Amino acid sequence: MKKNENGNKKVLKVVERIVRNEVEKVRGGDPPICIGIIHQPKRPKRKEE
């Protein structure tokens, strides 16, 4: 049973680290992740010669 408990603790530490990293990305992201999605101008149509 101790092996299982040690494994659970390791998994929880890894998950905690991942969540902390994701929160830091969202909170202090520079530039914001969605900036490219918000503004996407249309390309001008090609004129046939």
C-alpha cells in the first residue's frame, strides 16, 4: 500500500506543477495568447491582368 501512496504523492506534485505553470501563463502572459485570433484582416482580392 505504501508504494501506491508514494505514487499518488508524485502524481499530485506533477499535476500541481503543471497547474501552477498554466496559471502563470494566463495571469502574466505577455503578449496575450488570443491577440492573433482577434484581429485577422481580409486579404485584398487579386486583380486579373
